[in-house]
Amino acid sequence: MLSVPGMKSGPCFLRDPMDINSASSVVLQALTQATSQDTAVLKPAEEQLKQWETQPGFYSVLLNIFNNHLLDVNVRWLAVLYFKNGIDRYWRRVAPHALSEEEKSSLRAGLITNFNEPVNQIATQIAVLIAKVARLDCPRQWPELIPILLESVKVQDGLQQHRALLTFYHVTKTLASKRLATDKKLFQDLASGIYSFACSLWNHHTDTFLQQVCSGDEAAAINSLERTLLSLKVLRKLTVHGFIEPHHNMEVMGFLNAVFERLKQFLECCRRVGPHSACREKLEKTIILYTKVLLDFLEHHPCPFIPLIQRSLEFAVSYVFTEVGEGVVFERFIVQCMNLVKMIVKNDAYKPAKNIEDSKPESLEAHKIKMAFFTHPTLTEIGRRLVSHYFLLTEEELAMWEEDPESFAVEETGGDSWKYSLRPCTEVLFLDIFHSYSQTLTPVLLEMVQNLQGPTSIEEPVRLLIKDAVYNAVGLAAYELFDNVDFDSWFKNHLLAELQVSHHSYKLIRRRVIWLIGQWISVKFKSELRPLLYEAILGLMQDPDLVVRIETATTLKLTVDDFEFRTEQFLPYLESIFGLLFQLLQQVTECDTKMQVLHVISCVIERVNIQIRPYVGCLVQYLPLLWKQSEEHNMLRCAILTTLVHLVQGLGAESRNLYPFLLPVIQLSTDVSQPPHVYLLEDGLELWLVTLENSPSITPELLRIFQNMSALLELSSENLRTCFQIINAYTFLSATEFLQNYAEGLCRSFCELLKDITKEGQVQVLKVVEIAIKVSPHLGALMFQPLLPDVFRGILDGEVGRTPVVMSTYLGIIGRVLLQNSSFFSSLLTQMGVEFNQEMDQLLGSLIEMWVDRMDNITQPERRKLSSLALLSLLPSDNSVIQDKFCGIINVCVEALHDVMTEDPETSTFKDCMLMTHFEEPKLTDDEEPPTEQDKRKKLLALSDPVHSVSLQQCAYEKLKAQQLLMGDPGFQALMETVDTEIVRQLQEFLKGL
């Protein structure tokens, strides 16, 4: 046992019945040392405390320590944390070293003896740990908890009342989160029993707070507001999770209706106390909590919420879209109100079925309420106010544009802080309402556009802001406006002119118009207008304003990403635009902006492919510097990796010139011993793969990177498929060097993988082996020899036939060995004969029989032809076993001939459609990707592959002829008579003319 410096080796409670005082002193000393900043003192103390975690009495001592208010706060805090962690580990009966029932009973009693903790943070932690115990023990083993809490929240002492209420909330929150049916029933029973009390408690504290605000007693009001907040939190959990049919409970519906009145009162309090009051923050927090009650109830109980729809819409719309809210509302409250309207508008439970007769009565009722509320004037006012008020760029946003343009550009395109702000909520509400009520809102929006047609004077900044907002709305609603806006005409006759207004103040509109075009590019934009757009993009990429340039780059990405993109239209602008993109990448300094620009560059390279080659020199020189600068920014490095993937694909074999930079990047990204691999691995593997696919030849450095693969295979992650593709790429690139260096280690890794991998994974492993034998029949079979007995056994095992893909792969591997390395096949057959204790001939007969029987498992014509060629390679033979299986071999051969032979209608002769006689570079259109170096290697390999170089028809003819010569005509005739006459007739038809 480790001892704490300066103390005995262990406290007495480790051996004897607990002496609480002596035990407390020794644990207290350990806790005190565990709060030290000196690691030499801290570490041994932590080790000692860890050993005591499982000792009887330890948690009683901790309870004694943190309940002693005279002790150091840090020591008491640590005692609470150790106690809380112990609940998670040792409170359950089935846990190893579980606490005894006797000690747990004592601890439960001690936890609720009094509620007088003076330190807020410790009080919260104690409340949380009581809730943790309640989750496991309440109400069955701890029936007294709730009654004691209910009594304690009534006491007059302010501190005790608050701490009891804090605990009551955490217990309620925890019990409400349980999801088993029995636990939910227990919570519902609890809710029905205490709901009235919780309502009266909330009302009492709320009324007290409101009175104190009116009398100007701010200090007392803050205390009451804290209790109001806690009691409201309790009611929220009880209301949302405590009732199956809450609409049938008058108290629940009464509370929910009262929420609206309380909200008005609290909003009025905001007006009264002003923005700088000490209680303002907590007041806003309480208001938000009230809105959460409504939102949660709507989410969990849409149908019981129906009686509240009218009032919710009236409340939210009046405060957000009329003068009622002026001077009162604050941003987060507006967001909550908009969410409330959005959830009502979008809720499927409130929409009638397409066939009205199929609709539920409550859906029709809700729909009727919505239709009555969303009248033409109401929708018009909401639509206008959303666009002309909430869509306007604020002074803060305009200031950010000037002072920090990159941050502005990132936030506008969805940065982290952006998603929590008012603007996205406003835009989502606009889209949802526009989608639901487009017939009413489309004319409203089009009228707003019409009123702003033509360039706007720079002397009218408000009008410029409104135009920006209206164009924003038209972009967001592009799909809804498809039939109502002639965007091509608008683009040619108006928008292009707006892009040419170069005044500094007009940057607002230039940026919004190019964004607007990006939103419409995939909705309605004629292909012949693309050159005009590229001209505009070329101009805007040279705009003096950085935000305009960044937005233009984003629109360029949307344009080249679109399915109507035509490379030939873009090529005249490629050099200039790519150069300007590179300049932009250098100019921006923020990590997020560089990522954004890199994604655009990647997209352009991907779409134009080899056409990019003349223009990437500067980018190739810059990326190593950017990689070095981004050492602390892994997400930026991911963007660099993606760019490199497309760059390598565009450069093809020329990418070899990048190896001094490229290969160390791959090495780092795929090394699982390096921390960055967590972020970089997936993109790094893709880069590794495309580098191999486009490599003209192997290099020592490229070969050396494969040392990373062993650890990657051990991970058995979702990247295994890419790992197998990389292994295959090395095999195609340089089978001899690769297999000689790495096949032995690979074979060990595969043996481990096959022990615990899915059927699909097994197939991937086996395909690697098959490809190795296909590329290098002798070396591949030799290097993967330890795996081949399992393949052989798999074929002979009838059960494997239930997995056709695995069986097909097994037969493909053995077929390659038999056809292309017959001597190795003989040695394998000898080895298996010893294992099965069978003669080689007998074993060969079983193999052929199973092979013929499982041919239906093979679906690919190439593999079916391979099997046929492999089995025919056994002929001619005087072996009685092979002659006994002659019928099956011919059956397989005729089946494969049906798969691969095509008839020439003019000559009525057959030819093997899989034969390849020479390699031709394919003729490509501008939009087709050229073949990679690996594609070329595969085609060259196919020229020497028997499947593509040997005519099955000719092979069958020659093998049968040789068998006839070997046996003589009578013997051969007798052999042919073992074959079905129809099969013989079909065979003769295929061999006609030879």
C-alpha cells in the first residue's frame, strides 16, 4: 500500500470498525495534500485516496469532511467530488466493491440531515450527488427523500430554503431523465402527488419577487428571483415529463396559461429595472426559462398544446413583429419566440392529410387555428418585418466588416458563433413561413424587389441596407420563387449592372448580388449565361473589398460544383481566376478563411482536372509553407490534404515532382503514433491512395511509407477499405519489391484480422491476396502461402456456400493458383492431403466436385471464365479422378462459354468478348477524367492475364483435342458420353469452325 508522506500507511477504517474521528483526520490530511500545487505531494496523496475508494467507511468519512463548514473550502470541494465519483462507481449493488446496504443507508440519512451549505459551488455539487443517489434509490430505498425536501423548502431560513430548493430541482431533473417504462411511471406518480405544491411554491416566490421589484428592494428581489427560477425549473420538468395526458389535468393547463401572464409581468420588470440592474441577467434567464417551458411542452406534447396555439402565436408575434416589444425584448427572447412560431408552423401534427377525410380531428383543429391567425395582413406584416427589420445588417456587423472583414465573412457563412445568433433563426423562420404560405408572401417579396429595382444611390445608406436584406430573402427563397422570377433576365438586365458599381459604399450590394447568384445557380440559370458570370467573377475577384472577394470565391465554388458546369466554357478564364484565388489564399490570415478558399481551389482543380497543370506552380510552392504554418490548426491541415488530393489527381504522373513535400505529409497524417492522426488520418489515407494511383513508378521513399500500414490494420477502423485499396495499389505499382519487403508482415496482420472481422471484411482481405497472385502468380502465392490452406478448407466446407461472395473469392484465389502456378497448387494439394489424411487424388476430386457445385456462387463473368480455364488446365489427364469429374468440368466450361461468347451475325461464328489484344489510350471528352497511371497498369496487366489473353473457345477445343489424342477415339467417346447430350450439343455449337 502506498503511504502518504507524513502519515501512517493506512487509516483504521481499513481494518477495524470505523472510528470516524481518527479516520477523518488521516483522510483529511490526504485530501489536503491532494489540493497541493506540488506534484511530489499531490501524486502520492491521489494514489492513497484511489486505494481507499473501495474501503468500507471511506464515503462516510468524506461526508463527515464536506459537511464540516470550518474546514478549507478546497478540501471540502475535493471531498464532494470523490464522493460523487464513488456514487458512479460503487453505489449500484452489482458494482465491483459495491458499498454495503448498511453504509448506503447511513449515507442517505447524512446527506439530507440539513441543507445549510454556505458555499454556492459546493451546495450545487452536493445537490447533484444527492440527485445521483436518488436516480438509483428513489423512491424504493429512499422514500423519505421527497417528503423531507418538500418540508425543507417551506422553512423560513433563507439559506436552508434555497439549498433545499436547489436539491429539489436536481432530484426532479434527474428522475425526469430516466427512460425505462417503470421509471417513467414512478416519475408520473411523483408528479401527480407534488404538482399542486410545486405550483403554489412557484406562485409564492414569483409574487414575492414582483412585490419586491415594485417596492425597489433589489437585494431581496434577487434572492426571491433565484427561488422563482429554481421552482420554475422544477415545474418545467414535472409539466413536460410528469403526465401522459397533460391536457386532461386542469392544474397543468392552468400553469401553462399562467406562463403567458407571468412572461408579460417579467418583461415589464425588464423595462422597469433597466439594462444595468444587478438582477437583469437573472431576470432574462427566467424569461428564457418560461419560453423553454412552452417550447418543451410543444415538442413533447404537440396535441395537448393545441389549446395554447392561438395564445402562443398572439404573444410571440405581438412582441417580435409589432411595437409591443419595443424597448422590452432582447435578442435571446426574440430567438425563442421565433422558434415557437416556427415549431407551430412546421409541426406535422398540425397539418391535415392530403386527403382531408384521412385527417385526425386534432390536426384539423390545429390547422383551423393557424389559418385563422395567419391572415393576409398578418402574414404580410410578418414577412415585411422579417426582411426589412430583422434581415438588416446591424451597426455591429457593419463595424466588424470594416474592422475585421475575415471574421465577418466567416460568421456570415456559418461560423460557430453565427449559429447561436439571431440572424440564422430569423432566416429559418422566414423560409418556413414562406414555404407554408408562399402564395401570400411571394407577391409581397416581389413587390419589395420591384420597389428597389436598379442601382441605389450611395447617398441612401438605409436603402442600401434594405436592398441587401431583400436580395437576401430572394436568395433564401430561390426554390420557392422558381416559377415567379425570370432570374436569367434579371441577371442580364439588372444584377450585372449592380456588380459594376465600383463605389466603396456599394460593396454591400456587390457582395450580396454575387451571393444571390450563387443561391440561384443550381435553381434557374441558363448555361449560355455562364461566360458572362465568369467575367463578373473575374472582376469581383479583384474587388478592393476582401469580403466581396471571399463571397465571390464561394459563389465560384457553387458554380463549378453545379451539374451544368462545362469545362470548355470556364477554360478561357481559368488561368486568371486561379491566379486570383491563389492571391486570395495568401492574403487571408484566419484559419477558417484559408480553409474556405482552399475548398474553392480544390473544387476548381477537381472539375478542370488535367487542364489545371499549367497554372499550379505557385500553389505547389506555397502549400509547404502553409502546411508548416498550420501546425497548430489540424482542420486547416485537413483542407490542405483535400487540396493535395485533387492536385495529385490533376497532375497525374507529374505529381511525382511533389514527393519531397507530399510523402512526409502522408507519413505524418497516417502515423497513428502521432497525435494529429486523429484529425488527418482519413484525408491522409485518401491522399496516399491517389498518390499511388498516379505514381508512374515506385520510389524508395514511397515504399518506406508502408511501414505505417501495420498499425493501421490493427485499428480495424472504418478506414480499412481504403487501407486495402492502398495495399492493392502498391501491388499494381511494384509487386516484386512490395511483396518482398512487406508481404510477410501483411500476412501476419491478415491472419489476425480474419479472426475477428465481418464477412465483407473477409472478402476485402481475400481480394488483396487474389490481386497479389494475379499480378505476380509465383511471388504472390509464395508470400501469402500461410493464408491459402484456410482458403482451401473454405471451399471444401459446405457451410461456406451460404456466403456466396466469400466462396466466389475463395474459388478466384485457388483458380489463379491452379491456372498460373500449377507447381505451387500441387504442393498445396500435398500439404492439404496430409492435413485431411487423404490421398491427393481423392482430395482433388472433392475440390473439383465442390467447385462445380458452387459455380452458381460466382456471378462475375471474369471469375466464371477464370474457373473454367483453371479446371480445363487439368486436361489432358489420364488421372481417373479427373476423368471421373470430366462431366462437371465440361458443364462449367459450357456455362462460361455462354457468359463470354458473342455471335457474329454475319458469319454466324462465336468470339470471346473478353479478349484484349492491345492497349489503346481512350479518347476523352473535356468532362471525362483521364485514366490514372494505375488504370494503365491494370490494362497492361489484363493483356497478360489468361482471362483476357486466352480464348476460352480455343482453350476448350485444344484441351479436348489433347484429351482425345491421349485416350484414343473410343476412350474419348466414352468419356464424352458421361456429359449430358444437350450440353454436348451446345459445346459443339461453340466450337464450330475450329
